[in-house]
Amino acid sequence: MQDLKELTRKVKLEANRLGFPLVGVTSPNPPEHIEFYREWISAGYHGTMEWMASKRALYRRADPKNILPECESILVLGSPYPSPNLNRLDGKIASYASNQDYHEVLEQGLKNIVQFLEDSIGEPLPNRWYTDTGPILEKDLAQRAGLGWIGKNTTLINQKYGSYFFLAEILLGIKLNPDPPFSSQLCGSCTSCLDACPTNSLTAPYTLDANLCISYQTIENREVIPVDLRPLLGDWIFGCDICQQVCPWNQHKLKEGEILEEFLPRPELTTLDLMKEQGLSQDAFSSKFKNSPIKRTKRKGYLRNIAIALGNLKSTGSVPTLAQALQDSEPLVRGHAAWALGEIGGEKAQQALLEAAADEENPQVKEEILRAQSKLA
């Protein structure tokens, strides 16, 4: 077998070549923040994401060897994506979601790294790899592998790349030379992220209540968005970048060559026409967002989010579009369209709500219509 130091050097270079400029190695020791994670779950801050709170998930997160008993080292990788386009039109999408689904892009790179190692040592290698999909505390591992520190907004921050990068991990049944952990906390006294969050989802430094987070509400919440949160969502229709946009460590732009081509923004996702988007059929939605992270929210969640954005933008020009949305097959879309019409107001909005009230049979949607009507009365 090759010298471990040399093998570690070579696999890092291969990872760099495959689009991971951030690479570190750490041990399979239990994560330092596991107790914090348990307390976070106990507080209910994970919202409806029950897969994070199951006994099996907690057991596996507590020790990487509960996932891969043969694990001797963990390769932690980071691949940058573009910072947000602050000049984009109404209808904001989190920067990471403006192009091809990162799971699909990074998956092949992770497989290639494992193949490189197996070719190097001349035998199959026990392994497991993840990119935001596995029951591990990836930011804990990344900090321990020297990639950066966990910021007050709960993202991992690197001095060069800020927090605009994807994390991935490969659990390996082979020992590699570990890197020293990143031991500094460089947020200092800054509280920009906490101060900027419209919903106060950062309840304290390093603590995120997902129930209040715009990203959670627009992506993971598949049902009705709480009425009191809707005005705070602004025109975010998938995810949110606010706590990253204001971070001093993100006030720089990467060169185009530093980012995989698959992660460069698709033009059609930086110039959205929200009124056209509100009318997307299921087939049009599926076609437009094939291989995109946005498919996760499904059509009904996407149109729900757009209705809220239109309501917050308060353009009377969107009233006919929202009136049409009151006829959508999905109750979730109809209910939020009614709310939006109540926010915009005017005779046409009142008429649309009146007509919808006469035909609506779903009790939740009916309640939304009546609430909107009472606001305009």
C-alpha cells in the first residue's frame, strides 16, 4: 500500500480536480456537537423534519461508526456555488438552487474519488458518501477537518469561500492523515445575521428555529404557511440567502473558473415572471425544474410560495392571475391565493373572492377566503 501521507496528498489533489477546492480529513470519532443537536431536536426546532429526530437517525449521528463500522477516516469536501445575484427581479430563489441539483452533480464526483482510492490501493474499500443527505453532523465534521468554523447563522464559513459552498463527506474504511481542526471562531462580536433575519429564526447565536426560517417554510413545509409569517417572507419563493448575504465573510465574488459549470445560474431562474409562474401546469413545472433543487417543493408548494410573494409585492396587476389561482386543483394554492388577494385589495380582488366563496367546498380554503374578505371589508 502507498504511504499514507502520499495517498492523502494524491486524493486531495484528485478531489480538487473534480471540483472540490476544499478538502480535509478527520477521524471517525463521535461529533463534539451531538448533545447540542439532541437539545435542538428536543426543543422542536427541526419542525416537521421528523427524519432528523428518529431514534435511528440520532443513533447514527452520534457516531460515524454506527453508519460504517469499518470507518477509519472521513474525507470532508466543499464545492463552491455563486453568491446571490442581488440585481435579480422579483421572485427570489436561494443562490444554491439556481442551477442543476447539487446532489446529482456532486454524486458523480464522490463516486470518482472512491474509485480513485480503490485503484490506488488495489482493492475494494468500505465506504459511504453523502452530500446533505446522510445522518451525520456534517458541519461538525467539516470544522474538525479544518474547512472552517460554524458561524452564528449555523452555516459553515471558510475564510476564502465564505459560506457559499456545498459540503460532502466520504466515510472510508482506510486510514488517511488527519488535518488539524479549525479551532478559531472568527465571527467575533458580529451579529449581522441575527439582526437581518426577517422572522427572527436565529433565536440565539448558533441556534436556528427551523419553524421560523424562510428556507424551511418555502421548501420543507408542505402544508399551510402560518399567516403571521407570510408578510415576512417577502418575495422569496424558494429558500433564502439573507443571513448569508449580510455576512462579512461573503462580501467577495469568486471567479467563474472556481465554480463548477453546473452550478452557474440558469438565466431563466434570474428573470422570473411571477404571474406566468403562478399559472404553471404540473407538466410545465416538471419540465422546467427537472434536475433542479426546486422540484423538491413540488408544484403546489412552489405556487403557494409565489402567491405569497405576489401578495407581499401588492401589485394590482397580479389580481387576475391570483383570481385564476383560486380555481387551481390544489387547495394549498387556492388558499394562499385568497390571502394574497386580501393583501392587494381593490374591487377586482373583492369580486374574485366573492365568486370563489360561492363555489369553494374545502373548509380550510373557505376560511382563507373569509379572512381575506374580512380584511377588505
